[in-house]
Amino acid sequence: MLWEINMAQKPSIPKGTRDFNASDVAKRTYIMETIKEQFQIYGFQPIETPSFENSDTLMGKYGDEGDRLIFKILNSGDYLSKYKDSIIKLILSVLKKNQEYLLKMKDDIADEEILNFKNITTNEIRKIASSEIGKIVIEVLGEEKYDNNEEKNDDFLNIILKEVSTKGDYLLKFIEFNREELYIEATKIFEKHSEFIDSKYLSPYISEKALRYDLTVPFARYVVQHQNDIEFPFKRYQIQPVWRADRPQKGRFREFYQCDADVVGSKSLFQEVEFVQLYDAVFSALKLEGVTIKINNRKILSGIAEVIGAQDKLIDFTVALDKLDKIGEDKVKEEMRGKGISEDGITKLQPLFTLKGEFGEQIESLKSILSASEIGLKGIEELEFINTAISNLELKTAILQLDVTLARGLNYYTGAIFEVSAPHGVKMGSIGGGGRYDDLTGIFGLKDMSGVGISFGLDRIYLVLEELNLFPSTITESTKVLFINFGQDEAMFSLNAVTKLRQAQVKAELFPDAAVSGKQRKKQMNYANRRNIPFVVIMGEEELKSEMYTLKNMVSGEQQTVNFDQLLSLLK
Amino acid sequence: MLWEINMAQKPSIPKGTRDFNASDVAKRTYIMETIKEQFQIYGFQPIETPSFENSDTLMGKYGDEGDRLIFKILNSGDYLSKYKDSIIKLILSVLKKNQEYLLKMKDDIADEEILNFKNITTNEIRKIASSEIGKIVIEVLGEEKYDNNEEKNDDFLNIILKEVSTKGDYLLKFIEFNREELYIEATKIFEKHSEFIDSKYLSPYISEKALRYDLTVPFARYVVQHQNDIEFPFKRYQIQPVWRADRPQKGRFREFYQCDADVVGSKSLFQEVEFVQLYDAVFSALKLEGVTIKINNRKILSGIAEVIGAQDKLIDFTVALDKLDKIGEDKVKEEMRGKGISEDGITKLQPLFTLKGEFGEQIESLKSILSASEIGLKGIEELEFINTAISNLELKTAILQLDVTLARGLNYYTGAIFEVSAPHGVKMGSIGGGGRYDDLTGIFGLKDMSGVGISFGLDRIYLVLEELNLFPSTITESTKVLFINFGQDEAMFSLNAVTKLRQAQVKAELFPDAAVSGKQRKKQMNYANRRNIPFVVIMGEEELKSEMYTLKNMVSGEQQTVNFDQLLSLLK
């Protein structure tokens, strides 16, 4: 490592990224460890995948917008070497084309058949006039010099001959004219070989790896790659950062953690039941009581679309329905009309707008709306199973709520859809979400693997816990006691005590530098204060002689002089 | 997320990266948590920095080789847009140059002064002959057509005139000839603008971020950026992955964790003492007893170089000395002679080759060698302080050893140098290292910040613990009990028990799919076996009726039928 001095360099971090200080790390660790503990109690096993995957693995899995947001890693070494050869070849081919064009022109001019104009026929003259060289001559000399009839032929050909015979005057003009032509020619070649100057096409040549965009695709890749070593159903959890080149905003980062639990290899609805319980268990463990676990089923949305004859408008319809809370019934209907959903269909939807009450009551209303849709009734059956099981098992602090407007990631969920919202009164988007996708691993060639999973939104949970003051005060507690450093001998004696305290798991520190003045001792006390260290040991000349320790409580100011055993029991 | 089906895609991960399964994660977590716990007991506070930094922050800090190994991230969006404009401009400028060249030739040919050869002087002829057009004509027509004396002037000029007057024949030849010229011209322009086709020059245009290469530079950046929020001395630890585009080998990865603890803002040698203790504490906690903590001091190396009059050959000298164990005394001396170290100097070094015995004895030998070097004696004083303190405090299981051949990262260490090697008998490179660097944050403009730190090599420690079978068996224990699924009703009842077990922190699972045949039940038992789940609950029709649970020990095969309270106490 060779460090060059650069005074001017003002350090900063890329937009959308964050530094975490000790308190941030402690709080984030608390959330992650709580989630992890419940994941393990529920039988999920941890896996970790590399931060970057082969681009092939990620590209094309998240739609065009997703592809755009994937961070690509430049190939290492001379990544342009192949590209360099190609671009030189390309430029030379443009130059060669230019030369060939000039040569062809020269040949045309020198062509004896053209020069031998005395014996030429009208048709041949017309052919010359419409030839490349003819057109250029006409353009250069002005259109009035040529008329497409027999009488003026001689004039035209004489002009060509005269121009040619003026030893290069024409060529001069041609070369000037040709400059513009070449630009067009070059542009055409570039368009044909646009991969060399277009970011989208160039990327695969210079980048073969990309940063993880989510944990689901790497999980699917993992399952397929290691399928022979995995016992199915495979319950895995994964807590790792992901990266997205999104425009950074308040609460939206370019690097953030995802905390996912998924099961792959079983279609049993008991999984959905367990995921509802798992959400409840985690949020209860975090003392975040009263979260709402919203549930829906893709089959119900399909059923509704079927009943109103808008199967092809499933997304338009759900996008509109999703806004019910925000814009109200009338505007939702207006939007649906705008998207071409029939008045008859909207009438059939009416009960949906007033869907209220308990889970069971809502289910009954849905049954009447969806009575004619097989898939819709299947969705209801699934929801009923989950709701009945959860009612029997009882949640600790969360509320399970049916929300037919819930659509999240409609493109890939095929069964249950989950979303968790913070307790009433806390303004925050969803703090978790998930669902079932029937073909998780098909993208990598392993068919018929149904998956269902949920995710926890670490950053938002953090903000909610902060707002509600739910972080336990103990988690940010760091060092318990600081020994003030009165000089070499005292410090050496102190370090002995510090060592024994540490062996007894007490977080203890010795201030490294000797305080030779009262002012410096004051500075060390301030250091303890600012770091919120609750106890300080004063180990001066007196104490050294008597081998005793003066322990000061930094909150109460209380002081007592004790031997080591007493010290240990006071700090333990 | 839009998933496209691609059967042919065979998933894999980039070379040098790894997937970690549940057992890997558990073992790695065990090591990291053990290290983290000791870091905290010693008063270090965690920080985390972003995975990628601004390229400016990293580039130029690790030498040319380091720069090459830094993974660069492509700018997002149309990263080539500026580059695209530049390359089109470049190509057009080549084409324009081509045109100008042709036009100039045309002008030269048409130049009346040249054509008016009758009145031309010898000097003027020579001038023409040595002009660009003259040279080309000579080359095209053959050198015998021109001789640089007056008699043949007329012939030469006649030839030129004749060529010109043959209406383009010469131009035709010129154009063909010019093709080669153009290639040279294009190459020259490319060389002038090589940033557009050279990876090294292009990178800053298309990449502004790079993946973290180590934790030290981001830490220095963090300290400078947040200096107003930090209490100094600042003791921080950081356990995060780093990325290097190194050629992957056995045991060398492109993504790996670093576990670092550093103190910045104090020159006290008590820090060095504590780091020796910290190494001892961590390896003792990992039950990895008998590691050797090797220590040296840059000042001693400087002192030796001074004494033998080879201050300018400090690196050559230490590189050679570092090989003593491997190649022996004679070859080391040979290498030193090869590097220009004097015979007199090598004689002075003699005691170094036979430096043996206890720390204290070695120190005495060094004192005699270094008696004339102020800096060398300072280094000895520092080492003595550390050794005396450690002798007083006593290490639990590690051995502190002086090793004057230890040089690691000589470029930036200024005081103590540490390296830890695995216990005797385990073949493994260093499993930890560190040292003091007097100007940690100077690169980012904050002067006079001395830092000292150590690092743990996670991957190597993992291999050593694996080889010595030191991982506690409990850490890879996952689910404690699996409930066999006999059908809907039994499963529902089972899930109730599973829920209660989980609430009591017992890791419990219900097999999600119903086993309707004996074969399927057998499959579920096998599933438990293969996942090393030690207990299985059989909850069939009988058990459902009696609300009892048949618990099977999967190791002993023993079975007992119990009520829930008994079940809980057996599994707790």
C-alpha cells in the first residue's frame, strides 16, 4: 500500500450509500439478529451468495427497468483490448469505403463508353444521367444543364466531357462534395455496428459481472446449481445487502439489506400459515405490536378480472383498485372506465368498494362476487384455509387482514400475496412483503418448483422502531468502565485490572495516554462522558500504593474506593 | 420482476466467489461472533462503510498493482454518451484530414508554378522533388526516373506533367497509394487520443465508483469525514467483505471478509500491548491454542539498514532477510551481495543470522548490533516495553515472539509490525497481521493521526479450525424436531404444538405436505435424517385422538408417547 499525500482530496461517499456509526450498527444488528433468531426457530437455514453474479444470471430477470438499475462491474485488466481492435477495424473499414468510393468515381469518369458520346443512345444517356456520377454532375453544375430529352443530350455529355477534361477541376469539386457524403456513410456504418458506441450493446463486451439486485434470483440460481445437495422442501433465509442504481431519495438507498425467508419445493398452504406466524413472531419479538399483515391472492384478482370480462386488463384493473384508499371510489371507477373496463363490469364490482368487516365477512361477500369464477373460488378457498388456521393458532400481537386491493409484484406472484404495514399512527410504507410464485427456478431450467417467501424491510423497520422509541437501551451500551491513565506505573497496574475485568466479560478500557496534569485528567473524564461510559476508575499514586481502585459513577457522581473483587462485582 | 424462461442457461457463479451453505454460514458466523465479542470487550466500536467508494477515495492508495486489482463499477445509465460523441468526432477528424490531404495534393498538382517547368531553377526542382507530391511521384514511378542533378530535371518535370495530363491516371495511383498513408495517419491520431480506446485512460470516463479493496482506506476516509463526531482516540472494529480482482487460487478469493480492529489518535504503546492481548483473547476463545504472535519494529529494520550503510536498500535488505527460514543463511547473503550490500555490512549482520532464544536474549543481541543507531535503539525500547508489559500481564494461550525478519507492508508501517501464525504442525500462512502507521489519515488531509491495528484472516482461521476439528458441534445444529405430516387434521394439531414449541425457543418444523402412504411417511423420516434433525414427532390418527405425541429419537431409534408438557421438557 503506497499512500500518496493529497491534501486537497475532500473525502465523501457515493450518493445513495451510508456510513454507519457504532450506534447505527448496534441498532441494525439488533433488528437483524431478532429476525435471524426467529428464522432459525422456524427451521430456516442460512445461506450466503456472492455479492456479484455473472451478468447472465441477473440480466433479463427484472424487466428493462430492472436491468437498467443493476450495477455492472467492469471486467478487470485491459477490458477494452478486444473492443480496441474492433473499433480500429471499424474506422479502417470506413476509410476503405471512402477510398473505394473515390476509385469507383474515377472509373466512372474514365469509362470510355461514357466518353464515347457520339454513338450513345437516348436510353444510355438517361442511364448516365441517373447514375451516381451523373446525378452528382447535375447537382454540382445545376439542374438547368440537363433535360431528360434527346435534343439536349449533346450539351449534357459535352459538359461532362469538358468538366472531366479540365484536368481535375471536377474532381476537386467532387472531393468537396464527397466530404458530406462521407459523413453520411460513416454514420451508416456506425449504426450497423452500434454495439461499439452504445452503452447498452457495449456492456456485455466490457462487463461480465453485476452486483446482486435482490436475494430472490440468486436464491433461485443457488437452488438449481446445488439441487443435488439440497433436501426439499428447502427452507432458507438470507440477510445480505443488495444494490440498485435507483435515483437516491429520502429513505431510498443504492445499497441496502434485504432479509428474506423462502421455502421452495412444496405447494402446501401450511407454508403461508407459517409465514403469517413468522411475521407475527418477529414483530412481537421486536416489541412492535399491532402491525397489520395484509393478505390477498392472485387467483382472486384473476377471478374478479374474469367476472367483469377484463382478463386482458388485469394489471390496469388492479392498479386502479390499489388506489381505492388514496383517491376514493369515484376516481377509481373513472380510471377503470378510462382503461376500457365496461360499465357492466364496474357495476359487478360494486360490492368490492364497500368490502368491510372481519376476514370471514369479506370472504362471504367475495364468494358472491366470484361465484361464477373457478379460479376466483380457488383463491377464496386458499384464503379461508389460511385464515382458519391462523384463527386457531392465534397471533401474538399482529392482525391478519384481507385486502383485495393488494397487488404487489403481480407479474410473478401466483398465489398468496403478503404485505405488512406499521401500527396505526406510524406513517410508513410497507415494512415487509412477499408471496407465492409457482415457478421460482424455471428461469434456470428447474421446473415445477413452487416457492413462497417473505421479506423484511430493514431500513423502514429501523425508522419505525426509532419513531416509537422501541430500541432497548442496552443494545447501544458499549464500554462499561474507563481507567483514567495517571502515568506509566499506574497505567501498568490499571491494565492488569482491565485485563482481569475483560476476562470476566466486562467491557473495560484504559485511556492510552498518560494524563500528567489536572487538565489532561479532566480531558479523560470528558472523553468518558462523551462516549457515555457509565463508570470511571481513578487509579492514582494513592490507589497504586494501597492497590485499591476509586470507582466513580459518571451519572450520579458517586465515588467509592474498593479492592479488585469489589470492583469486579460492582461492574459485572 | 419479469422472468423469462431460458432452459439452456446453466447457472454458475463468477470465479473466485463462493456460495455458503447453512453449515458454512454457521461456522463463519461462529468465528466472526467470537472475534466481535472480544473486540467489544476490548472497547472497540463497530462501524460499517459502503461496499463501494468513490474511485478517487481508493485509486492511488495501493500502488499500481493494487489499482489494477480494484473492481470498478460501470456508471449507470448511458455511460458512453460522452464517449460516443468523442469517438464520432475523432473518426470525422480522421476523415477530414484525409480529405484535406487529397485537396492539398490536388492543389499541388494544379499549382502553376510547378507546371511552369520551363522557367524553373535547379533549387526549385530539388524543392519539388523533396516535396510531398514529388516524393510520391518518385516512389510511384520508380527512383530511376529522378536524379538530383540539373541534366535530368526536364525529364522529371515532363514525367510529372505527363502523369498529371493523363487525366487522372496519376490520381488513381495516388489514391491507391494513399490508402496505406491513411492507415498511418489514423493510427497517429488514435495514439494522440488513446484515452478513447485504452482501458486505463477510459475507466475514469465510464466508472466513478469502485468496490472496497480493504477496510483500512475506507476507515481513514471515515475518520476524516466524520472527525467532528468522533472522540479520539477512536477504537473501531469493522467486519465486512472486500473485493480484489486477483487471479483466483486455492484459498485466494475475489470476495472475502476482513476483520479489523484499529485505534487512531494515540501514540501510546499500551495500544500495541492490548493488541497482543486481543490476539491472545480471540484465539483462546476459539480454542486455537498455541498460536505465535510474531512482533517486529520498522525502526529496528531501519536501524539495521543504517548500521550496514544500506538505508537506500531497506526493502531489498528486508526482502532478503525475510527468506532466512526458507532458503538459509548462505543464500540470503548471496542475495544481499547481489543487491549491492557490502561485504562489511553483511559481516555486521552476522549476529542476526544466529539470533535465537527468548525475547529478552534476542533484544540483548540486537542492542549490540544496533548500538550505533539511534532509530534502532528506539525500536528496541518499544519492543522491550511491549514485551515487559506482556510478561507481567501473561498471555492465556498464545506465544509472543520477536522476529526481526518480519517486514509485512513495510511501505506504510512505521512502528510495531505483527503477524500471527497457526500452532506448530498446521501448514498455513499467517492467520492475522497488523502494525502501526504514523500517518493513517494524511491521505485525506488530516495530519498527525497515528494509527495501529490488527486484522484477522477469516478464511484461513476457518481452515485451521476445520483441520484441528475445533468447531463446536452445537453451532451447526439447526432444527431440533420435525413433525411428520399425516394429513390435514393431524397437521393442524401438530402446527399448534410446533407453534408452542417455537414460542419456547425450540427450533421446530412441520413437514408441509401430507404423507398419505407409508412410503411418503418414510420419505419424511429420511428427510429428517438427511437434515440431521435429532427428533421426530409422529402425530397420527391415534395420537390425535388421545392428544398425545410419539417422540422418536432419530439417533437411538427410541420412541415414547408423551403429552405436550413432557414433549416440551424433552426438547427444551
